Amino acid sequence: MSLTLQLGIIVGYLILALAIGLVAYRLTDRTAEDFYLASRTFGTIVLLFTTFATLLSAFTFFAGPNIAYQQGPEWILVMGLMDGIIFAILWYVIGYKQWLLGQEYGYVTLGEMLGDRFASRRLRGLVAGVSLLWLFPYVMLQQVGAGTALQALTDGAVPYAAGAGLITAFMILYVVVAGMRGIAWTDTLQGVFMLVTTWVALLWVLAAVGGPGAATSTLAETDATAAFLSLGSAYYTPQWMLSTAITIGFGVAMFPQVNQRFFAAGSKTVLKRSFALWPILCVLLFVPSFMLGAWARGLEVTIPAGDNVLPAILAEYTPIWFAALVIAGAMAAMMSSSDSMLLSGSSYFTRDLYRPFIEQDITERREDLLARVGVVVFATAAFGASLLNPATLFELGDAAFSGFAQLALPVMVALYWRKTTRAGITAGVFTSQLFYLSSLFLAAVPSSYAGWTAGIVGMGLGLVVTVGVSLVTSPATEERRALYFDGLGAD
């Protein structure tokens, strides 16, 4: 009976999200701009929560609490505080400029914006290719998270492959049907739902164990050295914490599903209100979820090898129906990340690879159809790879964040420095990506440098190469050097 109830709640929630998508489909124009950006009409609440829910992934709900359980609650400082502030700043520095350019020139993707400025379809294709490369493991992360969560919640009655397959099937249906408008509507629902249920879960667990003081005391008794509750450790070094917070913050700004939302705001007021509220939302969500992970270490919650902390502590201290409801919300949040990624990935493929290199005169309706087919192919391939379960949730997420972060500084230089040349930005993007990929797959390239991660070192390398090559090369005659500066509104 409990298994039937659990699966009923989870599937029911996913069907509700799909129903919202069907309603949105009836209101969606059959144009690429409406499918990808909801015709640039988002208000403050929708923009804020669609961005928020887009980032509520398996990395947040499972990898984050797992790290807090294993290493200590300082993860709140990295992901909840520093990363929230860094991304809010970038939302203004990068996002506002992108919004102005999108309003002026109708850009839909980052590759379009850069390709137009530097008159280079190769640069446009490079940015799209790099983005799709790093998008793949992050979509996999959602599928891995869903598979392991359902397996743990049902004590193995639902195997890993079935859980991953369930989330894949729903997100394919949802994206193909809904487009950006439907995604944004359900993102708003899911963002509010996860905030409420995460705090209710925290309060429920704390009530069961005697309050936060009792939970912390039990944790202190379990950790005889007191190292777990003290600030800093061999794991949480200043260099690692700063490297991780910076690469996550800058990586988020370059995630296609986040970056495209910079174009979708209905006005500059909407954009500015949203980034001002962003750090508050981060703290409100990450504090309860990560503290649950940290407190679980002292509550003698059994965590089987390879499983996640959050489902285990909910199963231990909350009723079956509530634990299933939270996991349903977490899976819906994973779907809200994956659906946005698939939508953005399809736009990068159709507009930055297919259109420039294969069929330049493609019609709006044909592009719309091609985008939906691309969603199915990409999601299915990621599901196949997720069955191999190649790495932990944190490893998959960290690789994707750091990979996207390599794009951020060359893009910022191009947005604010007129002397950036086509050769400079192309070399900066290519060099930093090559370096970071080498650090992941070649033993000869270290993954850390005096405590600083290869991701942050690669970002610095990309900045130096972009500026250095731009200084020693001349702009191509076709480049539009004034495009990002003349005729734009400003504050």
C-alpha cells in the first residue's frame, strides 16, 4: 500500500505539471521566438521563479545535502551565500546588457549575440558546441538523481533505470508540448512548492528530534573532534570554497537555460527586481536542505552506499505520504531543470548549428518542428548515458558548472571592451575549454593548483588569452565593434 501511495503521489505531481504544459501549448504561437522565449513577456515573479526552479536540480536537492552530510555545513556558505551573491551581480553585469541587446536586435541565443558582433559563424558554432557539450552531463545529473531517489524511497521496488526513465519520459513530453511559456508557469508552481515543502520537512524533522539545539548537540556528540562543526577543514579550504563558489556562480550565468532568460524579461524593471531578490531565495532554500543533510550525520540515519541523504532522513522522520510529496517535488524540480536545458539546447542546435551550417533559409515552422525533435534525441541520448551511472552527482554537476564558467570572462570582455577582436574571443574560449577538458581527462594536467581548482585557473587563462590576443590582432573588417555600445538604453 505504501509503495502504491508513494508512486501515486509522484506520478500525480508529474501529470499535474504536464497538464499545465498542455494549457500553455494552447496559448503558444507556432514561432521559434515564442517557443524559446515566450515572446519576451516575463514579469518579475515568473522570471524570478522560472530561473530559480531551473536551477533546483539534483545538484541542489541531493548532491548539496550529501556534501553537508559528509563534510560539514559550510556548503551553505559556498552554494547558499557566496554563489547567490555572485550570480545576482552577474545577473546585472551580463544579464542586463544581454537584455538590452536582445530588445534591440532580437537575439535568442548567446551564440547569435556573439556571432553577430564578431561576424563569425564559427564563433557562434563554437559557443553552441561547447554549451551542448556541458549541457549533456547536467541533463544526465537530473536523470541519475531521479533514478537514485526513487530507488531509495521505494527500497529498491522501483529500480534505478525505471526512475531515470520516468523523469526522461515526462520531460520529453513536457518540453515538446509546452515550450518556454509552459515551462515558466510550472517553474513558478514548483519553486513555491519546493520552498514550502523543504521548510515543512525541516520543521517536521526538528520537531521529531527535539529542536535545532538537540539536533546540533547530537551532531556534536557524534563528532568527537568537533571538526565537523568548526569553520574550515581539509575539505573546505579557502581556496576550494572560493574556487567552487566562483565557478558555480559564473557557470550558472552561462548555462543556456539561465542565460536565455536574460532575453525573456518583459522590462528592465522586471530584470532588476529579479536579481535583487535572488540571494534571498537562495538562502531560503539552501539553508533548510543543507542543514537537513548536516544534522542527519548525528541522527543515526542509515545511508546505504551510493544513496542520497535527503530521501533517507525524510523516510526516517516523516510520514510516507509527506516524504513522497517532497521527493515528487524534487523530481519535478529536476524536470524543471531538464526541460529548460532541453529547450535551450534545442535552440542552440537549431539556431547556432543547423541554421548557419546546414539550412540557412529554414522557415519558422520547420525550425519549431526541428527543435522539438532535437529535444527527444538529446534527452534519449542523455538517458542512455545515465544508465552507466558514470560519476557522483557532485562530480557531474561540478564538471558542468566549471565547463560553462570558462565562457563567462571572454563574454564579459566582449560585452564591455570595444577592442575585443574575433581572434581574441575565439582563442580565449577555445584555450580555456581545452585546458579544462584536459584537466578532467589527462593525468598529466593537474586538477588543482595550490588548492585552487582547474576550473578557476582555466577561467583566468581564458581571460588572459582573450585580452592578450585581442591586443596583438586587428579586428576583421566585417566586425561590428560598436554593436554592443551605440544606441543601447542605459542607466
